[in-house]
Amino acid sequence: MKNTFGSNLALTLFGESHGEMIGAVLDGIAPGIVIDDAYIRAQLSLRRPAGKISTARREADEYRIVSGVFEGKTTGTPLTILIPNTSQHSKDYSATRALARPGHADYTAYAKYHGFEDWRGGGHFSGRVTAALVAAGAIVLSALKQKGILIGTHIASCAGITDREFDDLSKEIPALNEKAFAVLDDSRGAEMREAIEAAAADGDSVGGVLQTAILGVPAGVGEPWFDTVEGVLSHALFSIPAIKGVQFGDAFAMVNGRGSEYNDSYYISDEEIKTVTNHNGGINGGITNGMPIIFSCAVKPTPSIFKAQKTVDFFGRNDAVLELKGRHDPAIIHRARVVVDSVAALAIADLLVTRFGTDYFMN
Amino acid sequence: MKNTFGSNLALTLFGESHGEMIGAVLDGIAPGIVIDDAYIRAQLSLRRPAGKISTARREADEYRIVSGVFEGKTTGTPLTILIPNTSQHSKDYSATRALARPGHADYTAYAKYHGFEDWRGGGHFSGRVTAALVAAGAIVLSALKQKGILIGTHIASCAGITDREFDDLSKEIPALNEKAFAVLDDSRGAEMREAIEAAAADGDSVGGVLQTAILGVPAGVGEPWFDTVEGVLSHALFSIPAIKGVQFGDAFAMVNGRGSEYNDSYYISDEEIKTVTNHNGGINGGITNGMPIIFSCAVKPTPSIFKAQKTVDFFGRNDAVLELKGRHDPAIIHRARVVVDSVAALAIADLLVTRFGTDYFMN
Amino acid sequence: MKNTFGSNLALTLFGESHGEMIGAVLDGIAPGIVIDDAYIRAQLSLRRPAGKISTARREADEYRIVSGVFEGKTTGTPLTILIPNTSQHSKDYSATRALARPGHADYTAYAKYHGFEDWRGGGHFSGRVTAALVAAGAIVLSALKQKGILIGTHIASCAGITDREFDDLSKEIPALNEKAFAVLDDSRGAEMREAIEAAAADGDSVGGVLQTAILGVPAGVGEPWFDTVEGVLSHALFSIPAIKGVQFGDAFAMVNGRGSEYNDSYYISDEEIKTVTNHNGGINGGITNGMPIIFSCAVKPTPSIFKAQKTVDFFGRNDAVLELKGRHDPAIIHRARVVVDSVAALAIADLLVTRFGTDYFMN
Amino acid sequence: MKNTFGSNLALTLFGESHGEMIGAVLDGIAPGIVIDDAYIRAQLSLRRPAGKISTARREADEYRIVSGVFEGKTTGTPLTILIPNTSQHSKDYSATRALARPGHADYTAYAKYHGFEDWRGGGHFSGRVTAALVAAGAIVLSALKQKGILIGTHIASCAGITDREFDDLSKEIPALNEKAFAVLDDSRGAEMREAIEAAAADGDSVGGVLQTAILGVPAGVGEPWFDTVEGVLSHALFSIPAIKGVQFGDAFAMVNGRGSEYNDSYYISDEEIKTVTNHNGGINGGITNGMPIIFSCAVKPTPSIFKAQKTVDFFGRNDAVLELKGRHDPAIIHRARVVVDSVAALAIADLLVTRFGTDYFMN
């Protein structure tokens, strides 16, 4: 249903990059969940651009929750978050109006909305909208945490530099969640930042891979056809601008191996069934097996670059040249990571509410 | 909604591997589409196991369409396809009942259905169910073809052997659609088959990558949040057993490059806006741009292998040993390819009906 | 989603009156529910025409459950029921082909399906399709009963003759469920039958009101906007052919009274909050209050009558005369009652599964 | 999906009576629709209380559209309307906190939300929320009007006084849409107002019946099972507080008649198929037949009355006495009428977009 995601816990997103505000309606969240404003603000600040490796646009992200919260706790009715836009420089975009920026949604928006779309700064397609996702996601992440479910993401690679692998999730996830540049090995992180700065100096941009772990989801969640955990998660994740690929466990590595290498053997420990390895990323037949859910997202290089690019306009002009001005990110992977956590939280929480009912998050 | 996929053109799947029959209900298909039985049979035969590289189970797949067709054409009301199971060897599974086969859904099904699931041959989780998907998909593929939309898939890699790349889609897609082993370069295909046979000889299995192209979808289809083309396609694709990763365009290659390399420049040709390259796989901002939609699926090695594996049973026994008997596929990638085409057809057709209304496929 | 109803417990209907079979897929039903074939058959026989007050078409309704049941119990995967058609007299309809039967869906089906619809006997619009609803509903009614939830319907009025009112639901519901002609006062029932026979003798038909009670649904089920209990129930009920009105509690009586007469006062009995009266039919603000859910359906007189009627055909002929042949019901209210129970069961069960999770019906 | 309604054109509602604001997100509306602020304001003023027959709470309803509109026209992306609450007298409710007001949703909200609900003034259940519905509905009504589709409602009866019947819809609908107290016969309207004032003088309240006509919907819209026009409309209508019954055409009158009286005969006029009578309210088999869609809603007497009422509190106190203070409506039927038009507009527009695609309203 278009701008709404979720079957029983649903999020509706609205707003444009250069409009008055962006926002989200979170519907189906259990009553009684404490709103932790400090945590919401912290999550928003992880998404917010900062330093040389991000756009110069600085938004305060001063959200307001205008419904669904009473005396500091969720009521169970739709929770609406509004985040005003305050730092629009819409003039930056006037010059390039009607030019299809390569890699962006300008042309596809034009094809879909026939020129009525708000084209300023990407409009409704802008990554700016993810601020609302992150604010709503923070509330869901709080609710999940109360049930012992943790989500964390690291920059597995950026500009060709790879982070080390996950090793001890119960410690690494909380640590990652505190970091502004989420890597397991900070020295690799420093190299990545240098590579981003180098690309920025060239007027260019870079991409990377985000790897996410979800700890604590019980076995037996998800459906065989079609609401597999993979299907529901990927459906939501592909909404995040720049994400073009999603794999679970070791998918694109497994394709070159054999079944005997990649079947995850079972064993019992403390009366719980576990697997020795986790190549399948915690999911078999579309359903959780109780092991950590592991997935990776391919984040393409940000399409906004300062190099001159050949393009067209919507009125038939060929061979136009686009020279972007304005404020752009040479990389968004370090900012996208908290968006991935938020989206994953929404999708997993929806599956849990579907499985266990609307009061699941109540205590 | 669990075993139903699609917003306006919806498919509901049912049946178990060793039950009486499997089937599908296709709802929302336009009236007046000619049922091409020869084509449905041909598609089913592409999915059906054959030769040494597939399971020895041979099903006739004699489908019946029991509703929604009148005088050889769709009526517009729900179209139901039934495919009887005729070659169940359920005894093959009695010995391994209660043993969790590694890489399979036995344990997750147990966790979800509390032991009431039909465990024989994977039950409702079985790849057998995809026969119904393929039969329904054939009808949708016919409808798409009438609108000039073609879908084709090749085995981009198998057991580490890679096919050549797509070059001229309008010729390659029809050619692939005729092949039992869908590769662009048949000599590579021969190598792949040898690798599969070698794995089979070892009692082992292999995986690979399927790459799919969809030609002829107009620009402007899909939604920014959350029903992106990528999101809707991946949601459906991850239902196919063994698919663990999906990428659009060059996703996992782009992560190591720069924006200037991977932004697809626009140009105008014959009054149509096109892109010089297609790294984004025909989709920007979640919406089609009129270029071919390109995606790839990671198919893990089939989990059914004949080597002994350590596992557990559901009643607390650790260190059990599983020695599979029965009939299993050393690779399913060559069979899965027509399932991918069918699922892609359903998802794309649903997006088109959502965009253009219920009569879109009428003429 | 067209021919599928339900959010978490969903039913998909298919089939045509004169096609090979009709059927239903019930998805989301908990595992472990015992299939009670005698009860399903009994429910089907209550729907089946019998005696002089029903059509002469006699169908055996020999259903088969072809998926989702294993060893006599539901598995939790889609449960498919097929009911072959055996007594089609399609020739009865050839003469009236292209004539729009007044009060029927012939013309609207033509407008929607452009002439490709199966027009024989009403096709997919036929009341025949409700046999599949009743079979699926019987399974859901069994599941509800295990949770202490009872549903029963009486013919509150027929041809202007009224039954007495509900008095002691816990006794009356089981009694009604056994009756072929479901009235609380059998002498009124006898009058109704006479009135039906009189209409039949005139080649005419009659309608009436069905009133339904649902006992045992806990307080707190339903949503304020938009999935109110009234909204969900009525959405499903209006699918039943001939139902044109639905009221909850004393709706159309309350409109002439005052708040002080119709506010249901609360009191506490055995630590449970109850209401002294139940004018609101067990629902306030769209949500159950723990009192019996009471609603009434207006069933219009059956449109198939033997009197000559003026009409048109689809090719522009005005002033055509329709003289029906074939087998038709002078009343369907006595048969529709078990369909209402079945549809109500599906809608209420869906709301319960949404509220309490997928295992709600497990024990 | 809870607080969202619509398959392809969807509305999400949020907000509480005494919260900061209420609002709505309208998603799926075509791009290019002109926002007519004067019309939106006019519609809001029709809903707003006025004079002695309404509550003394006066809200300015100064809505803001904060997304989805650019340069005065819809963009096609989610359109968000916010309406601040400015005249809350929350203290009026403190005294009655924990008392279950008879006929209201207090107790059912408590049962559902476990005491975390915002109980002030009915919270999310309040009729106040319908202001957002009306603002969103005004945009949809504008879009429908451009396609020649008109919707109008009259107070068919109030406090036992009946209006005259519809006679010439194409004139009566525009006239009704201008009236603050929407009756066809103003002298009957004057009697109704007197009856409302009389009830108010007694500290009591009255109800009535609203009858609605929709003109201009083409034949062939809706589904046989389950998304019948009746089902979709009633699903939405029952969300409106105080509506407890919905009938199409002459439903509750037809139950006492015969088929020969109520079958609507077809004839052809100006090459269009029409019916002589319209007892079925423009719908056969769940699908529009091109005749006006006619339905009636039973509006119960407002539950807020000033007479003392016996009730309970949520902590076990029996025999409490509720004496309401504050500002309440002795009747809401005259205000509800514009809410009915708005809800009907949303439901019908959704069916049209489903049928004809997302650009249906574009020109």
C-alpha cells in the first residue's frame, strides 16, 4: 500500500525534502511503551550529517510527537512524529530544474507524477525523509530491546576497505550502536573515512556494504510463502535510497560452494536448538530459527557528485550538462546504517506482532 | 498476507509436497486472456526435473484449471490451477522424521507449527509447490508478452563457472526461454552441467546466480516508499526456496566504485529518454525508468545432500546422524530459473495493474 | 484484495456455478485444529436446498480438503477445500444468455468483465459459491467453539412474519444451530414456510431479516478507525448475495429514540463489567465490550422469479421479455443463515488472531 | 490495517480529541489536483458545531497541508493535513476519569489499551478526529467532481421526523451540499431542529437516518467477493462514531416485499442501460450498475447526555453515578452528514483508482 509498510505494525511516511516538514505515523505499536526522548535524539544525530564526509545541510531534527503518546507512554493508537525542515536551500535546485540528475529519481518521478512532483532536493524521494523513519524506528527499537532483541549494523566495507567480521554479537551490537562511524575495527574505519574524503576532494562519491545482526528473535517467526523473513525485510530495506542489493547470511558467497560446506548443522545447547555455523543468516524456509538474523545491504555510491555529467531535460533537450551545486554527501553509508537498523526494527516488530498479537511489546 | 502475494493481481499458493495436490489461485487477472496450454506445459516442463542433474522424482504436472476460465479465455474472476501429486515416496521420509535436516525448514516449521506440520518431503515448504507458481506465472507471462513485455533468465554462474553477460536482450530473452539449461554460452553451460554431475557423484550439491532481464516495462511504475520495484520484486523472489540474495543492476559491484563510474547518464533517442549504461537495473528511486529491469538472485547449494550430517531431533536428541535417502537435486538452479521468471512476472504485472487499472492486460 | 478476505486469517474464494468446482483457501488458521467432517457435512446440509421452499438443484457437496490438513488436524498452512459441481443444467441458461436478469449481477458482470464472464447460472456471482464459504466456515466455527465462542442466527422475519426475540443465548444458539429452519418460535417458522410456499406458487419470491448473536468474544477486540468490528463484519457480510443491509444492536430502532433510552448502563457482576441492556450490540467505539455481539442482515427477495419481466440485452435490444426457466429458490433466507454464521466466524476469528496472535486457536 | 483505509487510495487517521492536533495522510491521490482551500474550509465549517443544537466547543479547524502539495496542486505523493486542537477543556473530563460513560468507548478502550489510552474527551475515538476526515475528503470530493461524480446526503429522519424523498438528484445534491442543515424539505428541517432543541432542554439527545446519493459512478466498479461496493463503503462508514446500521437502496423495506416488486427492470435510454426503479441502490452482485448509488446510515442518539446515569469504574466500583459536565452535542446527525460524504468519497475513489489506475483523477 504505497507509502505504508507493515501488516500489523505499520509505518506511513510523508513529506518532501524542501517542504514544511517530514513525518511518520506509526500504527499498531503496543500501549505502555516509554518514550525515551534522549534515545530518539541520539538516533537522529547518528543519521544527521556531520563533518567533512557528509553534506553541509544541517537540520536540527527537532521532532514533535503529536499523537499516540500520553503521559510519556504510547497509548496504542497511531503515533505521529513531525520533523520540521528548517535548512532548505531550494534555490540550489532551481538551476537544475528539468534536468534529469543521473542516478537520481528525477526522471522516474517525472514519468510517474507527470511534472507535478515537488522536484526540489529530490522531494519525497529524498534521503531527508529517512529522518522520520529513524525517529519512528527508535521507538520500535526501544520496544524490541525490552523483549531482549538487539539490532546493530556495521560498515562491512566502504570504498573497497573492509571491516573485520562479527565475532561476539552481544557485545558488538551495543558498542556499534554508540558509534558515529559504525565499524568493528576503528583503524579500518579511519581508512574508510580517508577514502571518503579523497572521493569528496575529487567531487566524487563512494558506496559500500552494511551488515546487520538481529539478536534475540525467537524461532518460528515468518511465513513460508510469501511473507518470508527475507521477503519482508528486503521489501522494507529497498526503500532506503541507494540500497540496491540485499543478501541474507552468506548468500553471494554460498553460490560458489557446496551444500556440504554451507548446510548449518544443528546441535542442542541448554535445551535450545542452535546451529554450529550461520551461513543461512538465522532463517530457513523463510522462518527464523532462533540464531542471529544476519543480512547485508549493498549501498551504491551517492549519485550527487560535483563532476560535470551529461544528461537530458524533460522537454527533449539532449546533451545537457549537469553541474551540481548545493550540499551533497560524498558517502551516505555511515548515515544509512541507522536507517537500516530502524527499517529492520519495523519489519521484525511487525512480524512479531503478527505472530504473537498486539500486546507482544507490552511488558 | 501470508500465502498470498500481490496488491491488485494476487496469487495464493497451497499444497504440500506429499499431499494430494498443490495449486494456486490467481486473482485480478484481466478478462479475455487466451489460455495457451502448450505454453503452460512447456513452462512446467522447464521446471520439471530431467536427466542426471536433477532429482529422480518425476511428476507429470498434469494441471487442471478449475475456475476463472470460460471458453478458453480468462473471465476476470479467480483462476484456480490444481496440480495433483502422483509420485510421492513418503516412506523415504519416515526414517528421518523428527530429525532436523540442516539447511532445510524442518526445524523452523516445527517451531512455527508445533509439530502439526506435514513434514513429508518438506510439506508446504517444498520446491514442489513452485510448480503451481510456474503454471500461474505462465498465464501472466502470456499476458505480459501481449503488452510487449518479455522476461528471461540465464544461469549467470553455477559452481563457480560463469556465463557470458547479456548483450542483446530482445534476441537473447526469447532464445533463453526455449532452453532447458538457460545459458547464453552453451559451452559454459556444458561445463556447469559437468560440475553439477561431479557434485552429484560426491553426494553433494552446488548453487549459483540467476540473472534476469525484463524488457518493455514503461517508465513510471513503482512507488518511492515502500512499494519500490526492488522491494516488491525481492519480497516475492525470496519466497523461492534457496534464494538468499537479490541485487538490482550491479549492486554488489557498485559498492566498490565511485558515483562518477556508476551514475547512468541520460540521452534521448527516438524521443525516448534512455540511459547510456544500466548499472541501476532500470530502476531509480524505486520506480522504473524504461530501461530493462535487471536483477540477480543468489541460489544457495541445495541442502539435500547424501553425505552424512550431524544434527538433532525435536525431542532433545543431540548428535544424531542424518543420512538422506530418497530423490534429491544436486542443483536446482537450472530448474529455479523458470520459477524466477514466473515470480517476476507476477510482481511486475501486479505493479502494472496497480498503475494502469484492472483492464491493462485486456488488449 | 478482491476475492480474499481477512488480514491475518484469510479466505480466498473461487469457482463458478456451472464450472467444474468451487472452492476456498483458508490461510492463517492455527495448527492442531481437529477436522470434524460430520460437522462440516452438517453445516453444508443446512445450506443445501431441500423441500418445496428451495431450488430443485441438488448438489451432493462432497467436499475434499486437499491441503493444510495432516493426520486429521490443521497444519497451519493454507487449507484448501474443493467442492465439485455435479448437477449443472447449463442449458437452462442458454436461452437467457445476453439478457440482463433484473436484480441479478448479469449486467454488472458484463460491464466489469466485458463479456468474458462465465454467465451460466450467475457464474462466480452465484450463491453456489457460498458452499465453499460454509465448509471453510465450519472449520473456523469449530475453532471458535473450542475457545467458548458460539455463533447462531435466527430468521427474525420472513415475508413479514416475525420470530420472537432472543432471550437466553447460551441455550438458544446451540438449539438454532441444529435446526433446518432456524427460528426461535417454530409456530412462526411454520407460518413463514407457508408464506414462502405461497410466493413460490405465484412464481414469486420473498426476503427477510436474519439476526445473529455471537457469544463469548472478550472485550477489547477491534479498532477505532477503520477496522471496527462493525466495519469488518459488514464488509464480509455484504458479500453474501441478497444481503443489502446490516445493523448492529438496535440501530434502526435507536434512530427514533433518545440517548437516555439507548445508552447501555454498566454494572459489575462476578468481577466482569457488563451492560444492563445491549442496544449497541456488544460494540462501542468499534471495539467489543464483552457483551454478545448482535447484528441483523436484510435479505432481499430472491431475484429469480418465474413471472415474466421486461429487460434488455447487452447488444442494445430494449423491451426484451425474460421468462426464467430452470431451478430457483422462492426464498434463500433459511439457507443464507448458515452462510451468515460462517462469514461472521471468519471475520471474528480474523479479529481475534490479529489481537492475540497466530496461536490463539491452538488449544 | 487498523487506522488506514483503502487499497490504492488510502487514508491514515491520527490524533486525539485533547492532544496537540489531529490529522490525516491521504496516499495515492493523483497528481495535479487543484487544492481548493475555500472548499475545504466550507466543508469543515459544515462539520463544525454551530448554534444551540451543537456542542459549545468551537474549534477554528485551521488546517495546514504539510506534504504532497506543490504550487497549489497535489504532487501524487502522500498528502498530510494537520488540524491543531485549540479549544480543549480537558478538566471537564478529570472528574469522570475511570468512569465508563455509557454508550461511549471508554470501557472498550480500556480493555484494548489497558489504561494507557488518552481518555480525555474520548481521545482517539472522539468525533473530533472526523475533522481530519472531512478535510481529506474535501480533496477527494473535488477530484470526483472533476470526473462528474457528485455525492450528497440528507437527513432522511431525525427524532422521528422524516424528510421527503430524493426526486431529482442532479439538482438536489448540489443544493444539499450548500446547506448547513441538510434536508430536502426545509420545513421538515425546522421541525427536526425543534426536536433537537427539545431534547437538549431535557439534557437528552436524539439520532436519525442519513441518506446518501452518489451520482455518476460508471457501471462495472467493485468486486463480487469480498470487495463489493456495499462491503467497502460500509467498512468505512461504520468508523464514523454513532453509525450503527447501513443499508443500500431499500434494504430493510425490501425484506417484507416480493421479488416481483423489488427487481429493478432494465431499459435502454440514449444507448445506456438503466433501471426503471433503483431498489438495489445502484449495485448488483457487489458491482455498480451505473445508476445512482443510494445508501442510508442509522445514527444513534449521541451518548453524551446530561441526565445522571448509573455506571461503574475500571477499578471495580459498581453503582457509580455519572453526571456529565462539559460541552456536548444533543444531536450530531446534521454534522455527521458531511463526514458521511467524505468517507463515501474516499471509498468510492479508492474503488475507481483500483479499477482504472492511479492516473484516473488526473484530467
